[in-house]
Amino acid sequence: MPAIAAHEYSPWDFWREASVDDREAQLALQQALVDGHPRHALGDECFISGLASIDNDSLQLGDRTYVAAGAYLTGDLVTGADCSVNPYTVIRGRVAMGDGVRIGAHTSILGFNHSMESGTPVFRQPLTSKGIQIGDDVWIGSHVVILDGVRVGSHSVLAASAVVTKDVPEGAVVGGNPARFIRWRVEPDDTGIAPTAAAEAAARAPEDSTPEPEEAADAPALGLLPALAGGHPARTFAPAVAEDDEAGQAAIDPGADDDLGTSRAPDSSGPQGHGGFSPAEADTGAGEGAHTGAGTESGPASSPSGPRSDVSRLRAGAALTDAHDGLAERVAEFAERARGEASAVLDRAWRDDLALFADKPGATPTVRAQCDAIEIADLLLGTPPAQASAAAQIRRLQDWQDAATGAVAPLDVSGRPQEGLGFSHPDVAYHVLSVGYALDLLDSSFSSPLTWVTAATPERVVAFCESLPWATDAWGAGHHIDGFGTAILWTKRAGHAIPPGVEEALFGWLLLRTDPHTGMWGSPATDGDLLPVVNGFYRASRGTFAQFGVPLPRPERVIDTVLRHTRSPRWFAPGARNACNVLDIAHPLWLTRGSGYRVDEVRDLAARLLSDALQTWTTRAGFSFREPSPATRGLAETEPGLQGTEMWLAILWYLADLAGVSDALGYRPRGVHRPEPALTLA
């Protein structure tokens, strides 16, 4: 029996020391892993042992990441650069990790779980998955167990045999069963965490480390709550850093006082929450996946003799699908199928008992469900929904308007609008969009003026903009800007008088408050995550600059910010994506396409996201809000419904247009998500 090559178990020197034949064999193995697997992507100078079991639904390995013999990988795994999966490590479920994560032998990282309700055998119960997030520069000792739902902060150390059931603060050393705080590897002063709060949080290992929402305050302007407050519990990965450890798998002495070493990421932009992760990575302008680290276990950061060009072609073929790979044909096939099943999708959501649409079977009817049904029918059938006449649908939407204010409130259990709610309510604000555009698609309009605009003044508009929670919830702020901007649209369309200076006050405030670095408005989450900023930008820009055809002030910075945000596996790994998060990058990238900036990256990203999304349509039911995956099966947000279907149909158009294949769809959004301006300011 031939001896097993040492590189199968100790692969960090493979690309420096392996023979030409061994290198070619490794490339062939990697090619076999990505062939026929559009959700598999391998970075430059990766190594995967032929003795490892790779059974992932999606697999994305960053540059110079290795998987040693005996490892067992399933589910959805995304790693950054320079990560090590040492012998007999098990990684299952939905797991995302940053750069420089070193995982010792015999460790289990389990990003899923079984439910265990009584009365049913466990093996018959559905799987659940919250996912596991691991930051940058994390050392995980041998025989560690990390359970589903845990977030491990950057620069932390998990001692050998630790059982990690709660979040690990950034920079902490933890150990034991269950894992407890031992000491700091990176002092809290260096991470931006208050020392006492961080130590208490680490020792306490709270059940839920998600930051509590801030108390909503009353807004004096336009009756608008600066609410929907509270940071998004999110994270992004910081740039890679160099390491000194050789194998990353030795046992850690929990009681040792020696210096474990500090290898800080270069960005530290503000205080972190007690379970926080590293700040958002610095935008180097060097494109996605930029790496500036020095030599690592896998070899030098740039190896002239390494197989970078060969593996780059592997990665491109696996991760990026463009029109040359039959994307247009698949788009056309999808569109034909969706049109053929559109009536069934609408029938599924119709409730005969109330003569109303619900988002999905068994759900309570909502205002939005009626509007989503109208948008879906317009996109796929070119007609109003057949469940009721157009006149009846117009009458119902107009009857739901409050005659005094023009507001449309959420429905109660009987299907009638709730009383006493104004435009400060988030649903009422959104109904300005959904009801207004649904009526527009039916060749009608609101029957009553929208006092949100007709009673405004320039001073109140400025106060309104200032009152919004840009620092704590940029998405919530953008949500209300979108509603107010769209109220201006319908007011102008109807010919109602708008007090002088109202439009100028709104656009002037936004132009003057644009962040020169992001091109957007508001602040990231406390851990540096860009989700609230990017999502808030989509909402605010959709209802203003896009809706009225006004050029954005900093389009290139918008593109940089969006592309940086899309590198976060928390939001964009397969199975983690949802309609809001994908729409909120697709629309800004489409809106800024005329700049000609980073067009190849944008096109490739759009093609990849489009290719994945085409596979998530459910027969005769449509799209779910969140992409389904084996790890998320059974979650309510992965059940198909009208909202998911309407949003993903619009998303597909934007992605297809960015990828150059939108003609194959045979439709173009005309409602809330229309690409063209609805009106120009004059």
C-alpha cells in the first residue's frame, strides 16, 4: 500500500514544495469539485485533500485556504483568505468565516440543529439553522465544538476542547464547557469595547447578544417617528492579516499568561457592541478580495511559481456565470415557466372568505398583498388579477384611504383599515408606495390628497429629515424618505398644490448630507456592518433621485460601498440572501451604471446572483422572501408568497439588465420597482 503524502494532512506548504505532477493532480481534483456545481468557487492556491469529504450545497473558499485529510464539509460554507481546516474537522450547516481563521484538528462547527419537540422522533423533525459567523484572525483549538447561532468575534481565541454555545466578543480568549471568558488577547481599549461592559458580557455569555433597539423618540416634524430604531446585528470582514502560527491546531493553555500575540486588522472605526465584530473593512479600491498579507502557511501572498492563473480560471468558471454560458436561455426558460404558473401563484394566495389576497395560504390578508398581486399580474400576465374586476380592486384600494389625511392604514382581522394611524407608522408610509403604484397600474390614482405633502413646509421638511434615525437605523430613515418622496410624486401627478420650497428642501438636505466616503446617508451598524446604510440608501434614493430622474452626487462611491457590502457572507452567501438585501444592491448598481465604473465586477456579480436566483422558483407557488436551502428548510421566510414573488421578479429584471440579458425576460417592472423615473421635477 503506497504511503499517504504528508501534504494530505499538513498542506500549508503544498504550493511551495509539491511536484508538478502533484500540483496538476490537485488542480484536477479542484476542477472536479467545481464542475457542475455553480455554487462552488475556489480561490487561488487553495488545497483540498483527496481524503476529505466535500458534500456542500455551496462552497466558497478564499485564496490560500486549505482543507486537510479527514475533514467533513456539508451545507453552505464561505471562508475568507488564509483559512485552515485541519484534519478531521467537521463543518456543517450554514457557516461563514473571515480571513485568517485557523481551525484545529477534530473540531466541529455545526451551523444547524434539530428541533426536538415531544411526540415526534428527532430524526423525523425538521432541521433549523441560524448559521455561525466567525470573524477575522480567529484561532480555534483542537476538539472545539461551536454550536448553531454563535458569532465569534475577530481576533478571538477558542481554547482546545471548548464548547462554544454563546457569542464570543472580539479579542476574547474563551475555554471550557460551556466556554467562558478567560482573558483578553486584544484588550477592549484596542477594539473600541468598553472594558467593563465587554468583560461582563464575556463572563455572562448572554442568551441573546443582539443589541437592544434604542428607545423611539417622538419626532416633531410631520408626525414621523424616528423609530424602527436599533442596530442591525450584522458584521463584515476586515482585510487579511499576517500570522505566525504554523499549524493553528495546538492545544491552548486556558491559564497561560503569555502573550498570545495581537494581529489587529487595520480599521477601527468606532465603538463595538458587547458581542461585536470587527469594523467594516477598509475600501482599498483594489477590487474584491484584495489581500495585502505577508507569507502564511500556504506560502507567500504572491507566488510566481504557484498556479494562480490556473486556479483563477477555475474560480471564474465556477463562481461567475455570464451570458456566454447560456444565461439568456435560462432566463427565457424561467420567464416562460413563470408566466405559465402566474395564475396558480395568485389563486394560491386568494381568500374566498374575505375576497382578499393574503401573502401566502393561511395568512391574514394585508394591504400589501393586494398590491403585490396586482404587480405580479401586471409583470407576468399584463392584466389585473382575475380574482376580482379591475373596478372592484380600484374601489377597494381607494376606500381604504382616510379621507382626511389620505393615509392607508394596515388592515385589522376583519379586513378593514385600523383607525388612528398616520404616516409615522411604517406600514402607512410604505402604503404610499404600494397602493399608489397598484392604482397606477390599474390606470387610477388616490382619491384623496396626501396631507403628508400638502401640509408640509420647507422648515418642517428639514426638521423631518433631521429627526430620522440615520445614526442608529439608516434603513428606517430611508424607508420614511422613500414614503415622503413618493407622496410628492402622487401629489404632483394629481395636480394638488405643494407649498413652495418643499421639494427643494428634501433634495437639498439629501445632497448636503451625502457621506463623501460612502456616497450614501447614515451610519453603519455598531460592528461596522454596511447593511443598514446600503439598504437605507436604496429606499431613500428610490423615492427621490431615481423616482424623479435626479443624478446621484457620488455614484462611484456608491458602487464602491455596494461592492464592499456584497463581500459579506452573512448577507450574500447562498442560502443567506433575501429579497430585500439583494434588491437593495441591485437597484443602486443599476442606478449608477452610467458612470462606467467597475462595470466588469458589477456585471459578473449580477450574473452570479441571477443564475442562483433562477433556481429558487417553487412550482405554482413563486418565490420565497429568503432563498431556500437545505439548512433553512422549514423557516417561514423560505415559504413562497406574494411579497417574495413580486420582489424577486423585479430583482431578476435588474440583475438581468446589469448582466445584459433582460430582453430574455419579456417583462419590465412598471410599479414600485420601475427602473425609469416616474416623473421629472420641473
